[in-house]
Amino acid sequence: MPKIFKWTTATGVAAVVALTVSACSATPPGGGPSGGEGHGGGKQVRVAFVPKLVGIPYFTAMQKGGEQAAKDLGVKFIYQGPSTGDSAAQIQVMDGLISQHVDAIAVAPNDPAAIAPVIKRAKAAGIKVFTTDTDAPTSERQVFVQQATDTAIGDALVDSLAEQTGGKGKWAIVSCGPTAQNLNAWIKEQKAYTKKKYPDMELVGVKYAGEDQDKAASIAKDLMTANPDLKGLVGECTTSAPGVAQAIADAGKTGEVFSTGIATPTAMEKYVKSGAMAKVVLWNPADLGYLTVWAGKQLADGKSLNATDAGDIKGIRYQEALKTLLLGEPLVFDKSNISQYAGKF
């Protein structure tokens, strides 16, 4: 069971952190993030991952992948993050890991600008520090472990929606955190790609729901009310996509308003089968979690990231000029294949 920690953040918001430690079988009894041995002299490497928030299926899947990597690679894996998408709480988690002097820290920043100073502090402390899932490109991070390129993800979302709408009509985006670098990069690509390939599609709005599924549903309902002729909705992240699909179902507009989004097959299977969201775009988040821990171990050991596979994960690619470690191409789920993946992530 994860340990739960509570405190008040610098913004005055109560925050909760769930901490899970996974290690190989050689971990000494009672070992934990503050008591485990550090890197060097044959001691066990400690790799930490700080997600945007804990408690949602996407990051839980990344956690499971990280735990598997910890077993395979013989490292100690620390999974710790805030219970809400609060950048101040995320920074406090990072500072705590720095004080423990873990060997490597991977972070999925809620706010790339806010996280940059603590990344600098980690680097100054001799810790290998990098980003995963979403980037802080102007920070001193050493590498970004990226699920797929922004172009591939953005284009897949647009194509998935256009196939349903005939490439015409009004559409809108319900995103999550307004400062999330990955979501904003995908949205930028979606706008450019739509303008180029689907000029008859009109984007009428981009709204932000934080990491709140209920708020995403409410925003989607408001967008449909404000635009009675709306043809399409995109849920930009794994909490807004199910909110969008639920809003369409609740409004009785399945087959009238079409949708797609970034989401896990497990969360979206019922909506895909009902037709409320015909296509879902994602990748394997467990593989991304595995690759994250693999990268942390490579960095801690002073080894190159220039490999074509990480254990059973094949086809990875290191782009040295961009300092990016790429997992692969996005996957598209629909009625034909979503049941094969539902329950897995």
C-alpha cells in the first residue's frame, strides 16, 4: 500500500502525496526512499518518478511499467506525486527527493516554467534529472522521454475526428492544464494541420478543465449549448476525454456530435462501444513508465541512451540534437481493437 503524506503548499492549497517504493528482490528489508542506499560502489540505484498527479489510470499505468523495470534492472523505484495538478506541490515533492539524494529523478511537469528552478537544484546536487510524458524544454533537464512526436499525436487526433465529421463543421477542444507543455504542443499542431488538410473544419474554442473529469464534462456541455451546430469535440488528455464522451452521451447527441481524445482503453471502452467516442488516441503508458526507469538507470550509470530497445520495448530512438528519447508511434483504438487493450492500461 502507498504511504500518504499531507501538507500545505506554498500556494496555501492542501495537498496529498502518495508514495510507492518498488525494488528488486535484493532490496534490504525496511528499505525506503530515505533509507535506501544510493548509487556508487555497487549500491542500489534509486530512480524516482514524479507524475503530474497520482490516482488517475494513466499515471498508475506508468507506475506499473516503472515497477516492472525496477524488477528487471535491479533498481529501487520511487513513485511520488501530488494528488492534484498543483505545481507548487510537485516542486515540494522534487525538493524532498533532492534532500534524499536519489540517483535520478524523472518529472512530468504541470508547469514547465515553474519546475525549471527545482530541476536546476537537482542537477546542482549531482542528481540525474529529466522529464517524461511532458517536457520542460527550456530547463536544464538532461533528456525528455517522449511517448510520440507532437506531430504524430496532433495529426492522429485531427484525422480521427475528421474521419467522423467528413472533414467539415465546427469543433472544439477540452484540454486539461493550461500550462502543460505536451498538451499545448499537440494543440498547436492540431490547429496547423487542420488549417492545411481540413480547411472546412472550424475550431470554435479551446477550454481548460484542469485534471478534472467532471469539469471537462461540464465544459463540453457548455460548448454544445453555445454551438448548437457543433460537430466535433476533442478531449486532449486522459481525464478530459472521458468527460467529453460522457457529456455527449448525457446530452443524447451520440452520432450527432463526434469525438476523439487522448485516453486509456480501459477508461474509454464503454464509450467507444456506445459510440459516444469512436476513436481514442494513445500509446502504451506502461511502456513509457518502463522506458522512464530504464533511462534513469542509464543516466545514473553514465551510459548512453542511444539504443534501439529497452528490455522488451523495441523501436525506441534517441534524438541527440533534441535530447529526446522517443518511445514510438501513437496507437488509435476503436471498436475493432479496444477490447484487446482494455484492462491492460
